[in-house]
Amino acid sequence: MANRMKILIACEFSQTVTKAFRDKDHNAYSCDLLPTEGNPEWHIQDDVLKHLNNDWDMMIAFPPCTHLAVSGARWFKTKQKEQKKAIAFFMALITAPIAKIAIENPISIMSTVYRKPTQIIQPWQFGHGETKATCFWLKNLPLLKPSHIVEGRVGRVWKESPSKNRWKNRSRTFLGIAKAMAEQWG
């Protein structure tokens, strides 16, 4: 590893990505309004916007997509106030004073409001037999290279049965993608 970095993993309660970077010996901290499912020693439970000026070397952010994803376009007309707030949050993250930034979201209106994503990946390119188009807007980071292409591509994530934890399960980063980020960006 070249240099140990101080990394902010924004809007992550699971610590999947945080742990992948910590396993590569980086000082990675998750930050979310929710308590973490991982190690609380490496979690900031707070509004991430309060922590963007803390001398981070890199930030990987997973802003909520509820009001941005085109999969919910039929409701855009009735949630313009929420959408405006979600756009402002995304823009605060992408313009943060941090040298290296990756913002993850599904296919969303940010392609029109901001710019097209730098890259679109799929979980099946990183060892998971799933389809789930995942966009990245990158600043000073290379494109993620597929690390383990698999067959058996199914859209299980969006077909998950309704439950109280459905939104959490759908928002988790696949482990193969988290490991690829840590290996290629760390």
C-alpha cells in the first residue's frame, strides 16, 4: 500500500465499505444519521455535512436515492421540495473540499441536473450474480475495473419482498464492490 489515508464513508450504516478500507490499513470512518451495524469506534453518528472539512484524503458517499432515482420518477411531481433538498445534499457532497471523491447512486436525475455519471457498474462484475445498475460520479479516482465477472445475473435486489428492513437491505453495498474500491482506490 502506498499511503495510509484518512477516508470518510458518508451515508453508510453497514460499514461494508468502511471495513474493506480498514482491512487495507486505512483510517476509514463511516458517517450516518443511523447507528452503525459495525464497529462504533469507527462510526460518526451525525449529519455528514458537519464533517466535510475534517482533512479527509478521500470520501466515498452513498446519499439517499429516494428522491433522485429515476425508478421513482412517477412521484417526482409530488415531491419537488424533497427532491430539491436531495439534489442540494448530493451537490454538497460532490463539491466538498476533499481531493478524491466517489458518489454512488442508482440511475437518477443527477445525470440531468449535474452531469452524467463517470461510470456505471453492475454487481455481477464484482462476484455477485445480481443486476443493479450502480452509478459513480468520480473526482480524482480511476474507473473501477471489474474484479470477478460471474454468470447468473438476476435482479433480486429490487424484487425483495416488502418488509421494515427492505430499504436497508436494498441500500447495502455488495461486498465484492466494496473490496474492489479498497483494492483499486486504496
